[in-house]
Amino acid sequence: MTTDISLLRVFHAVMEERNVTAAAQRLGQSQSTVSAALARLRLALGDDLFLRARYGVEPTEKALQIAPDIAAGLDRLEQAFRAAEPFDPAQSTRRFRLLMGPYAEVVLTAPLAAAFARHAPKARLEIAPIGPDLDPRALAGQTFDLALGRFSPPPEDLVVSELFADGFRCLVAADALADGAVLDRERYERLPHVVVAPPGKWRTGLHKLTADAGLRRNTAVVVSHFLTAATAVASIGGIATVPARVAKMVAEPYGLRNVAVPLDLGTFPTQIAWHPHNRRDPPNIWLRDLLKGIA
């Protein structure tokens, strides 16, 4: 049997998305086109391949058996085509899609956008949130090029390396440190604290670090975003413990003091993750090198 490669791409997208609508969006096709391609595959292979489920579709045993070979074949074809095409960032119109945790998005988006404007002005940069945890299928299916965040333990089947490390500083309302007052431990634990609790691993990381150091926070407000913390600290005359790079960005614009944490809380990593099939992909390599230079 000779099968149109486009049908195999449809199979691969539906297998990873487990949803026909999502697969159609990923492929840039209509839902009816994807459904018609599945119908042709079902006829050719003599199997239903995908069965309706509550939130999408579930693969049959036959689909699960052939999926690894189809994915590997498409990967080899993709690599062959990419290797034959020279990559010039200045002329590229490629869409680069990144998954980012909230911290990485705050500190890296602006310099990354500026770098694209300088080096790849015709390319398109898109950033989406990781959510509580990274789903490896987003990178395995090439829906996204890279993910940036904190991955512990590292997702299976992905390449993960450290991009940079950051420490912690305190954002403190100016009135709370008037007349040359020092942020000592007693004042840190007494001031009303704005606690940043974004989704994912960073939330538990800072909580554990302060607990291990025996440092208490007088929690007054809990927010989900670092930029919200700055406005809240200014409003209640309080304090927030945030990554050093965030403190440097927001302290002056919001009229806050950027001061050291009374106890050393150490550092935390920001990591970069990609699928092994992009290891030698020239655009992906360029993007990784660009991020390393920015970080």
C-alpha cells in the first residue's frame, strides 16, 4: 500500500493531541479535512484507529502499534528536509513558539523580543504558558520549539539543560524602611508579606527554602504573578520575596526598595528543554544559542 505522507502527518497529530479539533488547528487544516484523512486511513488499514472518548479520541490497539514507526519515519523526513535548507535568521519568516513558566516569561520576553527585532525581523515569536507542569507531547509533536522553566524531575524523552541561575531579593515598600531602617529578620517576619504562588515547581521551591531556613512570612496576600506582587506590596506597605532579576526590573518603577533577604536562600535554576529530534535543527540551534546569550 502506498500512503500519502500527509495522511501520516494527520495520524501523528491526532495520536499526540488525542483530539481531532486540536490536531486540525496544529496542522493548519479544517476539522473536516482531518476527519476525511482519518477516514481514508481507516479504509486503507482496515481499522478504526481512533475511537470517540469523553474529551476527544482514544487510539485503538492497532494505532498504538504503528504509531512509533510513523513518528520515527516522519522525524527522519523532517530532519532530511531541514538539513537541505540553509537557515538565515535575517531572512527567515519562520514562526518560533516557546513554552515559558511565569518567571521565565517575565525576565526573558523583553530581551528576546528585542533580539528577534535585531537578528530575525521577519520571523514571528509566540509565547505560551507551560501551566502547572510541562507536557512532553507539546515538544515531541513539534507544536512548540522549546520550553523554559524549572523541570524537576526532567520530563522523559526531552533534553534538559540549565540556562541560568538566580537568587532572591526582597521588594519592600519605601515607608516600611523609612529613616534608614534595616531589613533584619525580625522586620522581615513582621511585615505583611505578599506571597507569589505561580503554578508549577517554583511555588513549592520557595516555600521549602524559607521553611528550611526557619524564615517565617507573615502572609497577607497571595497572588499568582510577580508583577502583581509589586503593586500589592506598594498598596499594603509590605514586602515580597521574589527572584533577584524580577526585583531589579520592578523595584524602581513601583517605588519599592530592592534589598537583600535576611537569610541566604540560595539559588534556583531556569532550564531549557527541547526534543532530541531538534538537536541538529539549525533554527532550533540558533534559538537556543540566542537564549543562552541573553541569559
